[in-house]
Amino acid sequence: MKIQFIGATHEVTGSCTLLEVCGKKYLVDCGMEQGIDVFENVPIPVPASTIEAVFLTHAHVDHSGMLPKLYKDGFRGSIYATPSTCDLSNIMLRDSAHIQESEAEWQNRKAQRAGDDLITPVYTMADAVGAISRFRPCAYGEIIQAEEGVEVRFSDIGHLLGSACIELWLTENGTTKKIVFSGDVGNTDQPLIKDPLPVEETDYLVLESTYGNRLHEKPGDTVAELAQVLQRTFDRGGNVVIPSFAVGRTQELLYAIRQVKQAGMVKGHDGFPVYVDSPLAVEATGIFLQCDQSCFDEETLALVKQGINPIWFDDICLSVTSDESKQINFDNRPKVILSASGMCEAGRIRHHLKHNLWSDKNTVLFVGYQAEGSLGRKLQNGAPYVRLFGEDITVNAEIAALHGTSGHADQEGLLKWLAGFKNKPQTVFINHGDDESCTVFQKLLTQMGYSAEAPYSGTEYNLATGKMTVFAGSKPIRRDEVSRGSARAQAIYTELVATAEALLAFVKTCKGRSNKDNAKFASQLRSLMEKWK
């Protein structure tokens, strides 16, 4: 009876944990790494074909995004999840597969022109469809005999429609141990969905720590703050561009905008249009509209009983095709543009930024966490210009952030949920937080009298004996250390930097050369950079 930590160890994304019970293997989540990866993760140490089942906490890609790859590699077991997670994963995994295929196609067009080797996508649409076929819906609150020696129950954790804390009872050789995976613990008092439900008891707990080292700013009136941003931007004749995560955050914003419109909180701009420009967001909104109403909180249910659609109103414009997306920028009315991705790293939002960042009439309003190194973080940090589609775009637009919109519990919220256990778990494993957050939260829990660990990738723990075994593969290896692991590697890296600096100096001497020569040189440099990305 063992647990081995694979992903989201001292990092926020790529959630994946391996369980072994009665000689059989199971996964809790199988997520994709996103943003900057600090540590090397060990690969899943068993063939995909030997994994009996996956237990999925929720549909976000950092928890579900490698399920098609698992299927591609031979997995044919069941994927247990709540009904809403099954529905959302259906559209999100298809969307992710489309991105994988499109990216590979784009890279291969360049590779063919350059005579380089072709690449294959991480997975294809067929792999995503195959993974989706393995989903098995499980209602909240029901204890299910998933496999021999494995019982499971999903409880609402208030992070996303269908998100769950997973309780697992594992029995081997007459010994039963309970382990709970928190998944992503939701923030309280968020629109649409319920607050996290407590769990009464467990032997072991795997607890996320995204905000384990900090508190959220105390939110004021989020709807009033949103109305103020809309008012001052529309009064300037500008647009409010909102980079928003397609699933969850977009629907919460539609809820808030409906409140703004219903209460007439924006004066002089009645009927302002709201564009939802993301095919994935449009599909996700449809799922929210059609889901089991028992998923909603009391306030939302009260609206539904009054015949009020909580996330729909007049003047919503849904953009699905690329032509519909392009037409948005020909609408000269002050408007709201909700578009993905939420960190501005891909998707249609980048086109809207290109068309709106340069004008001081407009506002770019951030409504979620912006990872280090992302375009969204650069804008929040005051970048004077950004590069989009080969152009330097001056940032004259107002850059703002809407407070009180985090989907994750902060340190106080995590402690409040942990306090719901009647017994102290034998061990609390801290994961799903960056290095500082994991470490700080682990130390805090230790000071509070908990036995707390913050394992790195590869760490294995025997749940029956209570002993941790750390293998050589679990020693944390920073990704930046991989490239400078020896004096020779450091010397080569230094030479590379020096060469790049010399190249920059040479480029600055090219002013005055013919446009044809400079354009050709620039094209060659871009091809070289793409080759070595």
C-alpha cells in the first residue's frame, strides 16, 4: 500500500500522484505542466497499460490535461469523476488536443522549409476522444467500490463546477487506510458554486498549497469595483478587455456583469455589448446553464427559482468562428471583450490586446493569477510595450485588476478547511504550490502540531507502515541546474551568452542596409530561434 508523488510537487501545475494497492496501480489526477517549471519531475514509473483507474479531482488542464497522453500510451482503465467534471473534461480535452495538433502543424511547416526533423503532437484528437470514453460519472456523496480494495467518495470542494475532494479507502492484507486528496480547495463566498464542504476524518491527507504562504486581499464589493472600471472606461469611449479563463472564471464574470446591468450601475451606456470570444468558453457556459442545479449555491438557486438566468442577459454576443472574432474589432461601441487565455499566453486574447493596448481609452482588466514569465504578468508589472505577432505594441491602455476573484482558498481558507477534520491526520502531505508556498505552509502546520511533509517528485511513502522512502530519482533537480551541471556546461553557456551579445551589437550596425537584406536577416534569426526553442 504505497503512494508516490509525481507532479505538482513544489510546483503549482502538473498534478499527478500514483497509488499502489494489492499490487494494482492507480492515479489521482494526470495533469499538464504549464508556465515556468522549476523542478524536474520523475516520469510515471509504470506502463500506462498497467494503471487500473484514474481518480480526477476536476477538469482544469493542470489536473486533467495529460489523460489523452496516458490513453495514447496504452491506458484503458476507468476515469472516475463527478458528472460536471466529465462534461467539462469532454470539451477541455478536445480543445487541448486541437491546440497540440495545431502547434505541431505550425512547427512542422517551418521544419519542412528549414529541412529539420518533423515533430509529432503530444497527443491527437483521437487520443482525447479515447480518454473521454473512459470517464465514469460519480455523484457527490456516494461511496463507490471502484476496484477490489478501493472505495471512493467525491465531495464538493468549491473550486470549479464539479470540482471534488476525493476520499479513498484502501484495503490490503486486512488493513484499511483512508487517504484524502483535497484537490484545489475553493475560495469562499464565490458566485455560482458552493463553498468547500468539510471532511470529518482521515489517516492521511494530501493538501494543496497554492496560496499556502499568503492571504488574499480583503475583497470589498467586487461587483461595484467592476462597475467602476466599466464606467470610467466607457466614459473615455474605450473597451474593457478581460483576459479570462474559459471555464469557471468567464461564467463568474457573466454573473457579475448581469448584476451590474440589472442594477443599472453603469450610467449613460445602457445596452453595452459583452462579447464572449472563446469557443471553449461558449461551450463551458452551455454546460453551466444545463448542469444539475444542486451544484449551485443558495443565492444562485434563489435566482433560478425566480426564473432569472444567473449568467445570461441581453447584449451578450457569442463569438465562435474566427470571422466572428475578427468582427469584434470593427464594432466601435464601448464594450466588454471576454477572451481566453487568462494569462494572455495563447488564443484570441492576444489579437484583442494587439488592437486595444495602444490606446489610452481602453482598459485591460485582469481577473486571475498571472504566472511568472507570462504576458499577463509582464503587463501587470508595467511593461511599456509587448511584442505580439511580430510587432512591438506600446502599452497605453489602463492596466487594472479586479479583487476578490481568486478561485483558490488562501492560507486562512486552507487552515479553516483543515480544521474541519475531527482528528489530526497521521501525516499531511503538502503539494500543488510553488517551492516557497509549500515550504512555508509545511512549517506552519508543523508548528501547529501536525506531522507535515512537502515531498518532491519521486518520493514514495508506505501507507501501511507509515514510513517514507526517498529514492535517488526523488532528489529535487532544478531545471536550470540541468543545463549547468558541470564546469564545462557553465563555460559553454557563458560562451553562448557572449555570442548572443556580440550578435546584438552587430545587428545594431545594420541600420542603413537595404530593407531586403535586413528583412532576410531578421527572418533567418527568427528561424534559428524557433529551431532551438
